[in-house]
Amino acid sequence: MKAAWRSLALATLALGFGLTSNVSAEPPGKGVPGAGVYNHAGTVEQINGMKTGSRYALVCTSCKSMTIETVKDAASLEALCHNGGQVHCSSCKEKATVEYFGPSGKSAPHQNIRYVNAEGKECMFVVPLKD
Ligand SMILES: [Zn+2]
């Protein structure tokens, strides 16, 4: 264990910013998101505002898990905000349906979105993780 601690300390020193999160194979800045508040994306515009390569958390309130995903391409964003589409929880395998709700049209420039289960209850949400 001593050797492990030493290498962790060295890695931390090498990074120079006192990063105490897991030392992973990811390059600096692309690993575990830093401490802070990350708000969920509640509109189609916010989902589409994520860039390829950036990360988001898919939070499932059914099994209380959080899955970190990377935006692969525009199609993967489309899958997250396509009205009537389905999103899977990697933990409990539950399927949630993408549902548009609230006012839309001229008076509301943003299309509200939520993920509901078979009973129509909100069961998941997406949290973009800024790099
Ligand atoms: Zn789940």
C-alpha cells in the first residue's frame, strides 16, 4: 500500500493542482468533473447545447444512480431529446420515454423536456458536465 500511496502522491504533485480524484487514463481536464453545482438540462436547447466529446450525467431516480456518458455525435444528442424516443438506464435497465411538455410555440422559445417511466412519472434527467 505504501508504494500505491507514493505513486498517488507523485501523480498529484505532477498535476500541480492538487487533484485528489482518481488517477485515470484520461488526460487532465477530461476526467471526473470538478466540485461544483451542475444543473440538469430541462430543455431541448440545453441538450443540443452540449458538444461532441463533452460529458453528461444521466441520473436515474428509480434506482438512484448516475451514469456518466460522453457525447459521441449529434445523433446521440438527438436520441436524448427526440420527442417519444427512449433513454435507457445502464444501472437498472429501465427505459424512460422522452416527453415534451409545457408551452411551446411563439410565446416559449424553449421546448421543455422530461423523461418519464411507464406510469408517466419523471424518472430520469440529464446533467451536462462542463469541462
Ligand atoms: Zn436506473
